[in-house]
Amino acid sequence: NRDQMRSAFGDTDWMPAKGPIQWQLELEDFTVIGLDSHVPGAAHGMLDAQSLAFLRDALTEAAGRPVLIGLHHPAILTGLHVMDQQNLLNHDALSEVIANYDGDLQIICGHVHRATTSLFSNHICQTAPGTSHAVTMDLRPEAANSLTKEPGAFMLHEWRNSGFLSHFIPVGKFDGPHPFY
């Protein structure tokens, strides 16, 4: 809900006052680009012409720097049939924009509340787990869309000299640390 996002983050310098919620943040080692794939009233995602133009301009400005692109709907197929019908429907348009980027680029997504990794247009594309539940891991084509109350988790992405490194971090209190020696 774009109105709720603007209400919660309206005092930040990255939140646009109107239109799709997309932004660009220059960090010391890489650029983060946030894209709005929300289609009001629909479960699937799309990147409109304004968002694709924003991405094209942001990548031109990044000029080969490492880039982390975040959006809600994955551009990859996860094998979860019902969720794959609700992913980024115009993933081909995203592929065209990023195909010739001359630098490290990684895409991070949500929507399935489950950690998956695949190549998309020769770049790593990951979905992150959810902190509240996961889409049920059922790869049968006829499986119903459902959720499972798995332990919550999130992803932490960092830049290393060799590229992006992504950590899967479960949420909770766990016994340890216990020294190996």
C-alpha cells in the first residue's frame, strides 16, 4: 500500500511524494536501487514504463559500480506454481534493462517468504524468507496456495571485494555461541 508506505517513511529523503515508490541510495561500496512492482488490487507484479526508465537512468548513473536492485515480486520462477503465477509478469522488460550492465548486479526480492536463488539475465536473483511465515514448500503444480508457520528469517547483503555476499539469518533466540575448542 503506497499510501501506508508514504505515511510510515514520508520524512525520509528517499521517499518520493507521488507515483511509484522507487529510490536510489549511494553507499560506500555499491548502489542500492529500490523498484516498485506493486499493482493495486492484484497479487502479481509489474514494472511500469516510469519504473523501467528510472532503473535505466540509475544504472547509467551507477556507471559500472556494484548494484543491488530490490523489488517485491521475483523475476524468477521458484517452482511454487501458484506463486510463480503472481511473480513479476514483465520480467522480460527488466531483463532488457539490466542485460548489458557492465558491473556486478544482484536482484533481491520478497513475495514468496522463502529463500531461493537463481540466475536471471546472467545475474543472481534471490528471494528472501519472511519474518512471519513462509509460502508452503509444495512443488506440485496442483498445490493450493498456503502458508506455513516456519521460523522467521531475513537476508543480510554485504559487499566484499569479490562481490555481493548474502547471509541467511534466522530470527529468534538460539543456544550458543559454543566455542569449537
